[in-house]
Amino acid sequence: MVFVSQADIEKVIAACPDVLWKLIFALARYGGLRCPSEILALRWKDVNWQTGRMLVRSQKTERHPGGESRVVPVFSELRPYLLDGLEQAQQGDEYIITRYRTENANLRTQAHKIIQRAGLRPWTRTFQNLRSSRETELTEVFPLHVVTAWLGNSQLVAARHYLQLRDGHFEKAAHFPAQQAAEGDRTISHREEADLTQNLADDIKKADLRHLATSDETSRKHPKQPKLIPISPKGIRTPVAGLKTRCPRPA
């Protein structure tokens, strides 16, 4: 898998010949839509500008219950390109992408030419890696079950085929302690640690003394009486367990 950064995709979008190609790359990279099926099926009426959501129809998952469509946010990175497309759309246009709708349309070949024009080397699985890059980004901000609901795959499929290990993960891990210190976290000194330990010991000692004092006072007020067990109608006896004194051991 190849992670396509936002900086690189912006170079690609800038090299696109028209607004439709800009939308294709933006929908794949920022929207996480499958290309070509989900991108070509997207209609203008599917975009709700007020709620910031869009309805994505999926041929790949429609055989599963509830998988015929899903609701995806109009992400902030995607919104400007959708607005540009809406501004240039012709009256009566139903679909957002009005060209390349025939079965023999080869989007990958044209996409590679645009990527090369942007000064980049075309990556493998051109559109799937754009979708994979988006899912990897989103899982660093949102819970995985939320992201997979947006992108229309399962958590298992995402873990196996989409989520990527990036250099940024190593860099973040290597600098994490330094970032903690910068945010105000610090390690206590040996003197502070000794003081905390002594304070804790004093608190425990005071608690024990209070407990003992309470126990002694209770014992004085309510001394334990040996339990008497009847042995016959004529008398009773005191069980040995109830006596506090012990018989001397034989020499």
C-alpha cells in the first residue's frame, strides 16, 4: 500500500485539466469513495449542504442488508471542490461527474498522466490507495467503527487492506515523551518522592491508630462474654474457645 499525502494530492488536483477531474481525485482522496463505481453514481441531490452530509450509493456492498447506500460527511477538505463543481454544473445535470460514464472509459490511464504532470510517480492501485490513505487519516481522529461506517467496509477489511503504517507514527512515538514534557508533564525529584512516601506512611499510621483507639473503646463498652452451652438439663458449661486465658503447657 502507498500513502498519498494531502500535499501530494493537492499537486495532482492542481494539475488536473478540468473541474471534473479535480472532483474525481478529491472524492477519492478526501471523501474515501470507491472509484469509479461510487463516484460516478453520486448525484447533486445526494449532497445535503445544510447538514454537511451526502448519500453514497454502493454497488459493491448492496448485496448486504443496508449496504446499498451510506451517509458520508462532506469533509472540509472536500467541500470547496464540490462547490466549484456545483458552480460549473449545467442546468439539468443529475450526476456530479457527467463524463467518463461509459464502460470502456479508462480512468486509471488518464489519472497516471495527470499524476506525472504533477511531477509525481504514479503509484500502484491508483484509486484504492487514495481511499486507503483517507481511511488511515480518519482513524487517527475518529473511532474505527465510525470510519468504517463512513467508508463502507468492515473493521476487519480495513485492518487487513486499508489501514497503513506511516513514518509519522514512528516519529510521533519517538517524540512522545518530549511532547509530554512540553505540555507541562514532568518527573518528580527523589526528594519529592521521599516526601510523598513519608506523608503516605504518616497517613497510614494515623489511620491505624484511630482504628485501634476505636476498637479499644468498643471493647471496654461491650466486653465479650463467654458463650455458655447447655450440656444437660441440670447444668451448663463454658466452651474452651470462649476463654481468653490458656492452660499452662505441661513441662
